[in-house]
Amino acid sequence: MAVPALDALLAAGVRGARVFVRADLNVPMRDGGIGDDSRIRASLPTITRLVKAGARVVLASHLGRPKGRPTPALSLRPLAPALARLLDCGVSFSPECIGPRAEAAVAELGPGQVLLLENLRFHPGEEQNDPDFATALAHLADAYVNDAFGTAHRAHASTAGMVPLVPRVAAGDLLRAELDHLRVVREPARPLLAILGGAKVSTKLAVMEALAPHADALAIGGAMTYTFLAAEGLPVGASLVERECLADARRVRTAAERAGRRLLLPSDHVVARAVEAGAERRVVEAIPEGWIGVDIGPRTAAAYAAEARAARTVFWNGPMGVFEIDAFAAGTETVARGVAACRGTSVVGGGDSLAAVNRLGIGARIGHLSTGGGASLEYVQGLVLPGVAALER
Ligand code: 3PG
Ligand code: MG
């Protein structure tokens, strides 16, 4: 079975057809406005092609986690003028995403016009993948395009339930490009280096267990480092440790060793008295009592960056320390520059890693910046994404 491409849908003709586009417009909001519009920009190519082809575009997304209730702070309304500006065409807004009001708004659309629906997650049926809610969404559509890569790991009404109910379906250009680029991590040119950071072993365990035997080297950073150190009986001072994950950390090491792969742990650390800007800090090899690990040390950062430069494929997800605080950002920045200097293919995913890359202005030197955090991790570990599986015809 194959996933139909947008090209095929366009070739068959969409003029005057109601095309429901599930995008991931889950952008960070700041003071009632849009904080970072990367996900909106990434959605534009598919929408533009449909507009040019004369489709009546019904655009849908979630924003945040409103838990099934209308939540004014998570309304998609502010995105309509932003989309209109970026698309250079009128974008109307429907305060309801299903029912008579939404249907009336869709009926008013002319060919080449765009309607943005309110946040899908204002209804509990979206995340519950409720059949009635899925049917109500499908009522708005003659054709369905999924371009929401960042949400493809969720089996929700708009990503899964409604899809079989619409006669013509396709993967959008963003979804397709994401899968093509991330496939490189599943079928890499070797050596493949995976760099995983972030606070918690628990949220990255599945991907670490999948990558430990697959990647030639798996480099660990971020606060989850200290759980790995504790698992090996090394001192961690007052650092964050997930005691319930010690056995998991040991299993990751064993999985790497059995497969003849390398698991890289930091050999030096930036430690501080408190996780605060201005706190007393030091670089150490062994973390002393009363000190908290806040970043990988400079020797480790240089080593990871050198590995990244020499690898033929690099996959990086998750910061190396508390990079929001400048004094603890050096490890993440050095690694980001190393990834950008990789002579092979580099792929970066996850909101924090993207923020670090964007802050350094080196995005153009990265092979692929994924719009999905959780989705990219699930895909590289070989899982089937429900939003992709639903498109197979
Ligand atoms: C994301 O930002 O991770 C995606 O938009 C999916 O959102 P979710 O994690 O709330 O399901
Ligand atoms: Mg998420």
C-alpha cells in the first residue's frame, strides 16, 4: 500500500472541491500573538499549491492542549491574519470546526479561497478519535490532505478517524518531505551518530533503546545524563536523577554494547549551586556533593561536535543543558555548531534543539529541521505513525 501524493490529487483536479487540510499550526503563542511562525511557514507550500489549483481550502489544526474545552487563549483566530499575510490571499475564520456554522462558512468559500477552522481540540472528540466527531469533520470535505507531520504520531479524529470517510486523500508536501528526510536516519550512511538530550530518560527511553543498537554511536547529554551516571555508580551531587529509570539506563548501555555500538556519556560537566542565572558555577569531572549538573562540559561538547563533524549521518534531538540560561548554554551551542559542520546529512528535531539552532542563525547549514519533536522520534525508532498509516490506499 502506498500513500498518495499531493501531485496525484492535483493532477486529478481539485478546482471547486472542498479540500480539508490538516496542518500542524501548533505554534508557540506569546502575549496573545504568535511567538515563532516556523510551523505556519512550513505549511504554506501545500496550501499555496491547493489555492493556485482553485481548491476551496478548509484548514484545520490544534493549538496546545485545551483538554476538550473552548479556551480563548488557545484560539486559532490570531493565525488567520498571519496566514492571509503569508499566503497573500484572504483567509476567513470559523469559530466552530464542525456543525451548521462551519458548514455554512465552507459553503461560502469560492475556488482558491481559504477558511481556517477553530482549534480542533476544543472538542473532546478530536483526541478521543470519536466516530461522530470524525464524521462531522468529514462532512466538510470532498478531499483530505494531511500535512501535519508534528501530529502524525497521534491517532486523533482529524489525523486518523476522518480519513477513511473522505473519498480522495493525499499526503501534503511537508509530511512527505519530513518522511523522506527522516528515513535517512532509519537507513543511514554510516557512521550514524545520534545525539539525544533533554531532561528525562523516561520520555526518551523508547528512542534510546531503538537507537542504541542501530546508531554507530549514541551520545547522551542534558539532565538525563545524571540518571546514566547514577546507574553506573558515579557521583551526581544534587543533580536531577530519575531513580526509577536506573535499570532502564543500564539496559540502554547493554543494548549498545551487545550490538558493538558506542554509548557516549559526558566526561566533564558544568555544575552550579542552583539552576539560576548568576549562580556560582564550575567545570568538573566528578560532580561534588551539593552541586547540580546544568550542562555538558567543554571537553565533552568538543568531543561530541568532533563526532558530528566526522559522521556521515547525524540525528540530534534535545538540548545538552539548561540552555535557556546563557551561562549553561555553551554545550548545546557547541554541539549545534558541530552538527551544522557535519559533512554528511544532518537532521535536527524537537522544539528546544530548533530554538538553539535558530538562535545561532545556523539553520541553513542543517540538512533537515524537522517540524515534529515526538513524531520525529517515533518515526526514527521505526514506529508506524497513525497519521501516515491512515493515508495508505
Ligand atoms: C506537538 O507540538 O508536539 C504537536 O503539535 C503535537 O502536539 P501534542 O504533543 O500536544 O499532541
Ligand atoms: Mg508533543
